[in-house]
Amino acid sequence: MNQSAFAARLGVLPQHVTNWKSRGLPAEQYQPIAEALGRSIDELLGRTPETKTPRVKSNADWPLLSIDESKVRALSDFHRVQLEAAILIAAGQVGLDVKKKNS
């Protein structure tokens, strides 16, 4: 999920998310963010081991319907970099720009 999609899910402007990254997150946003990510506040603050809480999936969560998200997330860093490179090459070959602006 990109920053704009995350902001939209929380009902705030993308600039708010940018500000949180540099200035810190206001406490009143802990619960909405935890809910948006399907996590508890304790998990986000590192107080408990990460456990996924069930939530409804949508295309906004994982838009690549023919690719198994759990398999991608289970890849080693090395294989994830290989997959990312392959996606960038394939996208470029069909004229799509999917690369982040800051990369």
C-alpha cells in the first residue's frame, strides 16, 4: 500500500502521513492505524509478537490477484530483490512505470 492509499484509508491527507514520518505519530492516530493495518496497538509498538488479525481483503490490500501474497512475503530478501527486478523489467517492456519516484 502506498502513502496516498494509506492516507485515504485513514481519512487524512497524504501530507499528514509525510509529517508523521518526520515529526512522529500523534497518539490519537494509533488506533486508526492499527485497525487499517490489521494489527493491535501493542504489536505496532513492539510489545507483543506480530500476529495477523483476520480482516477482509480487497484489491487495495493486494492488487496482484494472480500472485500469492503469502508466497511473496515468505521470500528471502535475495529472492524478493530478484522478483522486484523482474517486475520492473517486465513493466518497462510493456511501457508501464511502476517504480517509486524516490528510488
